[in-house]
Amino acid sequence: KIFQAVVSCIGSDGTIYIIPKLFEPALNKLMAEIQNTFKGLGLLIPYCWRKGEACVVRGSDTVWYRAKIIEVSGSILQVQYIDRGYIESIPQCHLYPTTFYTGIPPFCIPCQLYKTLPIGNFWQQDAVDYLQELLKNEEVEIHVEELPDNPWGKLSISLYFGGMSLSSFMAYQKYCVAEDGQDIQKLGVFEGDLSPSYLLQPLPVPGKIFPVTVTHVVSPKEIYICFDSSGNLAKCSATQRAASCDSESLNKALKWCNKIVKTLPHLTNFKKELPCLAEYVDGLWYRAKLLSITQLVPIQILVQFVDYGTYLVAPSSRLRHIPCPLLKYPVQAVRVLLAGFRPASDDKNVERIPYSPEWSLKALWAMLDCVEGKHLSASILTLSPEVTISLYGDDKNLVHLKLIEMGLAELD
């Protein structure tokens, strides 16, 4: 069985407590009921607590939770939040004994990684801390491998985050050994001798109009676009719906990669077109590919962010190996040429685009004004030798008409 879940906590022994996404509506309903039933402070009169007794606990967030007594020690009690998994020492005045809700099974499930042996036969504290930092409150994919011998035992699972196996990742970090060989190779992140490549985005059929956003403008004639399915998905083509799904999954996978990026190896191979992760000026890491080495000492490399089309010259310290699961998503940005116009033959503006001198900088700024933050649509005219499109603005008119009005371009 495969399902999505949120990791509620990591136990001190490495137990992974998960709440299936399917359980969330029922859990939220129960929590609302508990808040309505219990108000104010806990039990203020003396009470003889017993180990294993059911209770409700008023947490530090002033919310009441179901719990059970783990250990009694004077006025301080050790309790476990049965719907979250975590254990805490609480003063008696924050607890209330109850027989309410005891017939409802706990919503969180204790789990252990399938055929995964921690170094030293138990999870070391630094490994537990790392798991907590990596997984707490995050949504993951759970593959049930083996049921426990008793109902209160741990479920044996394979856990995947951003398409990566947790067992494989922790084995790479030297925290454990994956017994079934589901190790670093399955994670597929560290194989520098391979030459992987990105998948290309499938394109709509020529002639069909589809919504787009412009992610990068190289020149008034050359831009990068992404399919825009932020509107009504029901009205979108199968290509656009697939692109939307890919984009959402890719964003989740990139979020995970940003959490673990310091553990990924630096690039040592600078082959042209090699996929990698690169750090942008906002401090986040994105999918990229190598274009060329621009400087040898210190080494500087020109990369292109494949999901946007933008370029960056970066030192090798800002480039990392890309996990193979990130290669299964097609590149989001598509390079296209705009049809129907060319540079104005009488454009007297002296300032030109250095890499495309047939165009003035003024024409570039005018095109940026036409496309930035706008709801645009496009239709493909030709697929080869270059993808050529007609691009329409908010007003459904061709965007290049504005440049022609300004004398910066002419009809072609």
C-alpha cells in the first residue's frame, strides 16, 4: 500500500511517527470536539495518576490533546501525545484524566525503516536530530513493506521524500546500512561518471492558443515561456494539465533538495550541458545545466536555469550534483522565437544589446514592459528549425504591435 502522510515527530529511538493525509479530516474534527469539551486549566485537585492512564493534555500552544501517562514522577508526569507521537514531561496541573475518546484509535502510526540497520544497532542521537530536522511536519510518501506482529508494534515502511528513498539517503550519510541493497545507487545522486540529461517539455499542437508566462527575455525576438495553468484546469489541454502536475511535483522535490543540499557533493565534472543544481542570487537552489567555463582562476562557470531560461556565472562552490529523481521532470521553460516582426531599420537608438546588436536596449525594455507580470497567450506557428510562436497580450493583441507603434520594430 502506498499513501501520503505527514511526519509528526521522530522518537528518541528513531521511531518515525506519521499521520496519513487520509486521516486528517477525522483528526481535525476530533481536535475541535476536544477543544469544545475541555476549557480552562487542567485538574487542580490531588489525583493519583497511573502509568498507561488516558488523559488530555494542555500543550504549550494552549490546545488540548489526547495523551497517555508514560511515567509518574512526583508532580511531573511523562506523557505521550497519542495522535502526534511525541513524549513530554508535563506538570500535573496541565492534565485532565478522561475516559472520553478512548474508543478512537490513535491517528499517528509508529514506523520503522524497512530492512535498514542503524550504525551500532540503534539510532545515534545525531541521526535522530537529523531525521527530526529533515522530516518533522513534512509531507512524504509511504510504501508499506511489512505489518507488525502485534497491533501496537511498528509498521515497516519505505519512506520517500522528493522522490528519494530515506533509507538510501541515510545510508549515504553513514547513519545506517540498507540491508536489501536499496542504497546509494538507487538514490542515484552521486554518479559523476554518468551523463544524464533533462527531458524536454511536450508542446501543444500548432495553431492551438494556450496561456503562457514569460520567464526570461533574451531579446525582443527570443524569449523563454512556461505553460500557465493557474486558471481553470478543466479547460486546459492534457499537455497543460500534465505540465501543471509536473511543475507542482517539481517544486516539492526542489524544496526537499534545498533542505539536503549541503549533503550533496560538489561538481567535479564540468562537461557542457551537464545537469546540476545551482544556487541563485536568492540563496535557493534550482535545476540548471552547464554551458561553459568563463574563467579558470578562480573557476567561474556559466549556467542556465532550465526551468526559467535565465543565466548566471557562478563559482564551482555554488554548483552541486543533482539527484536523479529531479531529472524525471521535463524542463519547464521553452525557448521560442516570436514571429511577425524584425528590428526597425531606422532605429537610431545608440545603445544596443551587446549579444544581439541588431536590437536596441530601448526595444528590449519595451518588450519587458509588454510581458512582465501579464496574462499572455500563445500559439505555435512552426516547430522546426526553431519553435516559433505568435504571442498575445492581456488585450488579445499581438505584443509586438507596441514595439512597432514606438518605432522600435517593423512588420516582417
